[in-house]
Amino acid sequence: MEITAEAMIHLPEGELLETYRKSLRLYAEKKFARDTERGRIAWQGARFFVTCKGGVTERQMALEASEDFAKRNQQVREMTLDLDLLKADVDVLALAFRVRGTAPFEKTEQ
């Protein structure tokens, strides 16, 4: 996020609430994208496993040796890192609300 934790505490409550909601929405969108990609990779891995010849060990080794699956799994790990950083931002925004003695989901009068 482009705003520091110290600056969040001094933001007007309306702006802070808007920033919190945007961050929460972005977090949900990225989590959905990551989970969708993770499911897609698992499905493709299962399909690859079933179509391979050989015993269970040979199939599993072929799946683990696949560069394509390795690249996709690396992308999912990177998505997870971005998601964790965004979750930290959401948590800091929630903390800013708690410091003020309010909750982010309370109705605010502007």
C-alpha cells in the first residue's frame, strides 16, 4: 500500500473506511484468483497423473519433474506472498480503527 501506518492513524474516518473497504475487496479478489489457480493446477495434475503410464511412484515422479507444473506452482506461491502482504495491510487498517476506538463496519456519519 502507498500509505504508511502512521499516516493511517491521522486519516479522516471516512477516508480510512474507504481505504479499508478497497483493501478488503482487493484481498478477496486476489484470494479468489489464487485459489482458482491452485484448484486448476490440482485438477491438471490429477488428470496428468491418471493419463501417465507406470506405477504410482513413476506417475508421481513424472508429475513432480514436470517443468510446467513447477512454474505454475511457483506462480501460486508468489500470489500467496502478495496475498499475505495485502492481508497485513488490511490488518494494519483494522488496527487503526481499533486505536481510534471504532470498528470498521460501524456506520459512520459524514
